[in-house]
Amino acid sequence: MEKLQCKEFVKGFALCKGNSKMFRAFRLEIEEIKNSFFLFSLLTWVPLVSFILAISIFHQGVARNLPISIVDNDRSNLSRQIIMQIKANPSLHVSQIFQDSKQAAKNIKEGQTYATVYIPNHFERDVLQKKQPLISAFVNTQYLLIGKMINSALSTTISQSSAKIDFVSNLKTNGQQETALNATAPIKTQITPFFNTYQNYFLFLVSAILPTILQILVVVSIILSFGKSFKEKKQNVFFKKGNILAPLIGKTLPYTIVYFTWGVVYLLYMYGVEPWEFQGSFALVFFAMFLMILAYQGVGLSFFTLNFHTTRALSLAALYTAPAFAFLGITFPASSMPEFAFFWHNILPVSHYLKLQISQASYGSSALDMLPLLINLLYFLPLWVFVYFKIWRVL
Amino acid sequence: MSFFEVLKFEFKNIFTNIPIVLTIIGGVLLYSFFYPQPYANEIVKTLKISVVDLDKSELSKKLIFSLNATPQLNIVRQDTSPNNAKNALIEGKVRGIVIIPAHFKRDVSLHVSPTIAIGADANYFLIYGSVVEGAIKSILTQSANIKVSNLLVKNTPLSAAKKQYTSYSLQTINLFNPNMSYTHYVVPAVFILILQQTMLVGLGILGGFYNERKEKYDVPIWMKLSSRVLIFGTLFFTHMLFYLGFVFEFFSLPHLASAYDIIKFGTPFLLSTIFLGTFFGGLLKNQESATPIVLLTSIPLIFSAGFIWPKEAIPEWITYLSLFFPSTPAMQGFLKLNQMGAEFNGVLVQYGILWLQVVLYLLLSIYVLKRNEYIHLPQK
């Protein structure tokens, strides 16, 4: 009966004929998932909702209208002109103009504005007298990223506005537009952001956050699946001494397939639906994704088989997967981390996977160049041997 | 059972449960050391760059020298073509490229502004920013020098020439985190989230444990609740002071708020988390579900709180949703009080939200504990 169903399910599939023990475990696990709302959720709507949340938070990609205030102590034509220019910068939103700098400072402390621009007394007069007055910007860098965005928006605006004045005064003395322009800036710079051409935070952060979410799901679901079977004393239904490998693969296979599919879905979304360039080979990234999932399953099962206690294994899993994002080397470069953090960076499969994903998306590096990263992921697979023997011992 | 007996019973169930202890004591202590680790070196190290000098003039050599003298940058190779340099970037040998065009010197002396190209890998924003910032600073200095010498040629006195190179400029003063430290940016807020998440896991496992037992535990609800408030409140009050006091001191993080303000603001934070945890635990059928659920909320909670990514850029429905968790107003409020030195008046909104949460989750936890009593009654 069993064999018949097997044939019906995957007609002519060699895998099924040779390894019906594996297929049996696979089918049993599907039943388990059907009966557990929690496991079912972790495979279906939970990844969907998590992905949608992460994507929605960053979907705007570039920050616009960051509220700042201006303290204008000069109230001259020039200061009004500068205020107009700041207002025209799409990254900034001048929410208030104060007469009093104390009020502006209070506003920043309370988080209503992120910065205040201070135009001093006699500003216009000092410019005309070539005294080179300073405009001050007080920027809240507690919110580092926001602070950096405001910094660069303000310095671009002010240097452009200053260059305009320079240009006009040079035009007066030189008379020629070309030379006047050149006197303003003898050397020009052109900045080329390679690979993330739009300097978009969405691409930068979400392409790292989604695999981070995926690793949590992979580890947690595999622990819960095995935990459930062992708690319900079903280990002997799945495993028999001397017959562990096939059912082990069969039992984990539904999770491998589903999370691999989620991985493919997010990759296709990021580089297919969204406009980001992808230079390299999708096959290679899919392969690395597959290895990463196996690696994390190995880790999760090792946590579980340490003492076959689900909740304890989950505590370990939390410790291992929860801080992962900080150690990825995306926001803060791995090469600048101290030794321990760099070590932790390396024992997270997602670090190696992500390097491969980025280099395939951006550089289109050859498969040969990717070999070291793939080998790094393979290093996690011996954990499965540990798991095999631990299960063998408790049967 | 008297109140004291209930307290003892709860205490025993909490501290004999290894995963709970592992989380609410082990986890809290471990994370305090663990989380700041990646940023411990604080500043991004010197970045290797490649220079492509297509001019090979005196002026271009001068520029290369001044680039190399920039603290952020270290020229490790000179490539003959932009393509070679880009390959070195892809292979990770360098982090950035500076290209000096051919006829650079000639163009400068002919007053045709030549363009220097700076390139860096924008996949890694922090590296990208450092390369661009370092290179631009050094090029601007060179550019200013040229401007001064041009003015000198026109017989302007040196002091006047130096002053004239720009009409006015911007001076930036970084507030609250003057060195742009990553530790100061991330760690204070993450600590608040850790306090909430470990408490929710602990109370979640405890709730799951009672629901698994399916034994009648027939004592007045106020006793159950107040014993949890006492046990978790005392423990996490200590944790909070340990984090915001000792650990902040250890990592030399600024802490501007007075102890009184911290305690005043921390009280509704701890209470709302205890009641949310009790409500959450009451809903769980078993102990295993607690950790995964809490774990999966961490990433959305940290990124939607408005300090990593500006709240102006986050969809409103996510912002409103996140306000149902104590960590969101708590992170915002603690950052303002402790990192930015706001007066207590400046956090009244967050303080109010936290007290609203206390009321909401108190009612919900009373409801769920009452409901569970009936579930546990032996069915006839």
C-alpha cells in the first residue's frame, strides 16, 4: 500500500524507489505539520509577514523630508536665500524657524527635529566684507544614519550656495563665465558609487535582513519539529537503529524545500521585481542558499540533540541567531571587528552566504572565486554526523 | 493558599525551570557583553584604496601624497587602468578607487577644471562613506591650495587670498554622539529591547508551563499577578539598573538622565512588559512556543522604532502597530532622556503610551488568567 502511494506521488522518480524509507519519513512529517498550527505557520504565513514587514519599513529607500529647524539671526536677503535653498533640498524639511537657539536645542533634545541650522548675526555683511562667516549646523548624531544623511544634505546645499556667490563675484572680476567657474572649483570631483548606484538603503539593508529572518525560521522550525516528535515519543516511528540517515533526510526535507522556496522567492523579488541589478549566476546563489539552510539545520539539530530538550535548545538558538544581524559585516565592516566578534561573524553561515549573494548580485564573480565561500558553508555539514550519532545513541 | 505561599510557588516554578533561568539571568548577562562586541573597535580601520594616475605629473603626485596622508585612507596599489582598479575592488583587495585623469596638470593650469573620479563599493555603506569622505577632504584641500595660488598670481596678498577661496562655509557640530560612534548609536536602544524580549520569553515559558500542567491552580488572580510583578519586577529592575548603570559605564556610553528619571520612566516600562508577558504566556499552549514568537518580533521591532531608520520614512501602519509593544516608546524615551539629555517633559508622550499599555495589558492578563482557570477545571 505504502509503496503504491509512493509511486503515485512521484511517478518514475528514482529517489522514491530506492529510498522509500526516506519518503515515508517525509510523508509522516507532512502529516505532523498538518496537525500543528504552529509548525504550519512557521512555514507559511510567518515568513510572508516577516518579509513584508521588513520590506515595508525600508521600501522608501531614500529618506525624504527629515525635519530640521533654522535659527536665523541675520534676517537678511542672503540668509533668506539660503533658507530657500535648504528648503529646496528634498532630503530636508524645515519644520520651524526660530529666533531663539535655546528653543531649537530643546526641539532636538525632544526629538521633534534632527538638526538646527544657525545663521549668525551680520552674516550678509560679513560675506560682503569677505570675512568668510560660518553657518553652523547642530546635528543629532545619536541617530547616526539620520545624522549622516542630514550632514551630507546640508553640506551639499551650503557649498553649492556658497559656490554660487563665489561664481558671481568671480564673474565680476574676471568677466568670463568659463574662468569664473574654474576659479570657483579648480578641481572637480565625481563620486561613483559602485554597485548600489542609487545609494539606496532598501537594497543595502533588506538584502541582508531577509536572510537573517530566514536563518531564525530554519533553526527554530527544525528544533520544534524534532522536539515535537521526541516529546510525543514518536522517535521510534521515524527512526530505527541502523536506519537513521534516510528518515533523517526525509524528516527535514519538507523544511528544506519550503525555506529554500522562500529564499528563491525573496531573491527573485529583490532582483526581479525590484529594479536592482544582478550580474552573476542565480544558480550559484540558490546553491549557496541550499547549503546555508543545511548548515543551519545542522546547527539547530545539534542544539536539540545536546540533551533532547526543546525549550533549552530554543534558548541556545535564540542566543545564536538573534544577534546575527550586527555580526554580518554589512552595517559595520567585519574587518574592523575585534577578534571575538570576527570569530562569531565566521561561525554564522549567513555571513558567508551573504558575501556570496552580494558578490553575485554586484560583481558577477566567477564560480571559482566563490569556491572559498561555498567551502566555508560546507564546514558546517559535519554537524549532521554529530546529530546522526546522538540520535543513534538515544534509540 | 496565602499570598506568601503563592509567591513561593511561583518563585519555585520560575527558578527551577532551566530555560527560564537561562533566559532571564544567563541571557541578560551574556547579551550585555555580547551585543556591543562588533563595534568594540569603534572606528572603521584605515581603508585600502587604489589610485589610477593617468597624468603622472608633479601635481598628481602631490595629490596622491596628500591622499595617502589622510587618516582614513591608505594607498596600497597604483593601477595602470581604471579597469584593473575595479577588478582589485571586486576581489576585495581595495575598498575604493581614485582616478586622476590624463592632462590633469595641464587642465588645472589652463583653468579647465579637470574631474577626479572617486569610486567605492556602495554595498557597504560605512566603508563607502569613509572612502568618499576621506578622498573628498583631501582633494578639496588641494583644490583650495590651487585657488589660493591662482589668486596669488593675480597679486592678491596671501592673507586675503587664503580667505577668499570661499564666501562662507558650513561648520557641523555633532550633538550627543560627537564621534559618530556605532556603539552609542545602536547599543543603548538594543539594551532596552533585550530587557523586554528576555522578560517576554521568561513569562511566556512560565505561562506555557502552567497551561501544559493542566492542573487546577485555584488562587485569586491578584495573587498570581502581584507575585509575578514582585519577582520579575525586582529582577528586571536590577537588570535595568545594571544595564543602564554598570554596563553603560563599562562601555563608556553617555548617560545624562538622573537615576530618579530613569526609575520613573522605567516603572511603566517594566510593568507593561510584565503584564504583556503574562497575557502572552496565558495564550500559549506549551513552553516551546514562547522563544520562537518573541525571537521573530525582534527584527521588526528594532528597525521600526525610528532610531535606525527615520520614522518619517516608515509607513504609518507599522509605526502604529509597533506602539503596542513597550519597547518602542521605551527605546524612544530612554534615548531622549539618557542619551540626548531631554527634560522629563520631553518624554511625556512616550510615558503616557507606556501607562496606557500597563492598563491594557493588565486587563488582558486578568482576562486570560480567568479564562485559563476554566480551561483547567476537570471536565465533567
